Amino acid sequence: MKKLLEAAVLAGVLLLASGCGSAEMPENKETYSYASYAHPEMVGAIDVSSILSVAVNRPEGSWRVSYNPEKDTEAFYSAWEVTEGYQTVRMADISSVRTLFEAVETLAESRQGQKAGQIEEGKSGVTVIYEDQSEHEVLSVRFSLDDLPEGALMLQSLTAFDLILKLPVIENLVDLKRVELYFNTEKVNLSRKSDCWVLNGKEITQEKARALYQIVMGILLQGELEDKSKDFEVPGESLLTVRYIEKAGRTVEVIFGPSNDYRCQVEIDGAEEFWVYEEDVENIISTFTKELQ
């Protein structure tokens, strides 16, 4: 069921990105820090719908999922972001966020009526920022990761990668001036011309442009690089470079490769944190090679 939900989320985002929505990507100015809010003396009920932020701190890694009110509109598929855990903010997968919040709800229920935990800064634990339904105020509470109930055990192993949307970038086609692809010795230019699109000088329909763009956007992140240090480098040439040139002038660059066995590392605006299947990259190259013939 979770796989079906994830597929539905990705399909919705791809539909939005291929031209069925348009909006700038606002930053979340709220940091949701524990110290910024009042702390309850006793643990109370936390409903899934009341949660604003969940942060998990463990020795092997920390991450935070936060609500961005600026994205709570029809123009965005998700108002939830993974704001800590990576070099840049990543859009969260809403089905995974729902599962996380259900685990938090179960955890709070198991400790309801107990004294709210006092966990030292930096120690393993879960920090929850939520809107208290009875007091009508935003509260922050911390929970230990010890003795978790069965429905909350995932909090001990859940990672930032489990929570992010698996698309390398999310750029709406209607916000772009052109998309450039570089592979082998080829350059592909999918550019806007008045009310139509042009592929390397050949005019194509809006529907064709959307279909090609969904192929470019549809490649999925499969995992994190084991070594994210700047000194780590796989020998060889990159397989594919994609540049998204926005109407506003900003350029987002994604480089796929070099490949190592069946994997291709991904560089997103200079940050190398993920990998994709080499086969998926080759499928994009094959599609556009045929389009140029």
C-alpha cells in the first residue's frame, strides 16, 4: 500500500511539474526550534493533524521534517520539507510524512500523563512541535527513543532519505525558458517560443514537450552516496547533464555520472549526495537520441 501511495505522489508531482501548475519555491522562515515554544509539564495527546515539525537526533544522523505555510497552496503538491539532513532543503513525500506522524501520535499516546522528558541537547531523541488542541498554543516536547511502543519503533531507524520525494529536482515546465541536455557529443535544447516549444530548432506541440519533460523529470533517486566527502570521486566522465533555465534567470544543473557498476552518482547544483540507476539515465539518453534522428 505504501508503494502505491508513493507512486501516486510521484505521479501527481510530475503532472504538476510538467505544466499543470506554477509557483516560485518560497523558503520556510520558521526554524521550529525547541527553545522557541512553551514546554508542557505533562505529555498530552498529539494528533497527526496538529504536528508542525518532527526532528530526530541519533548518533548515526539527524533530520527534521517541517511544515512550510508558504507552500500550503494548490500550486504546491506538498507543504512539508526535510529541512535538516541534507545540504539543501528537500521536498518531503507526503505519504511517508503521514506514516511518521502516526508513529509520533502513537508515541505520545503511550506516554500521555507522564512528566515531559528533559533530554539534554545533542542526546538521542525526538523533538515535536505541535498545536495543542486544548490550550490553543504551539508547544514543543521531547521524547526519548528508549522503550518505544511497537507503533513507534520506526523512529529508531527512519532516515531522511526515507522521507524525501525521490525526484532530483522539482522544476515546473511553465516556469522555464528552456531545458538543455548534454550527453556524448550531443546538445539538446528544449526551448520556449511564444506559445509553443522548440526541440533543437523543430517546433513541437505542448503535449510533446510535456511528455519529454516528464521523461527527464521522472528519473528517481535510489539511495545516498556512501561517501559524500568532497575528496570522493568516481573515475570517468559524466553520462548526462541537465540544465533547467528559469524565466527568472536562475539555472539549476543536475549531472548524472560517472557510473560505478550499475549506479550513477548525482550532482545537484554542486551537491553530491545521491545515486540513481545507470539504466534510467541511459533511457533518457536513448529517448532524446531517437528524437534527434
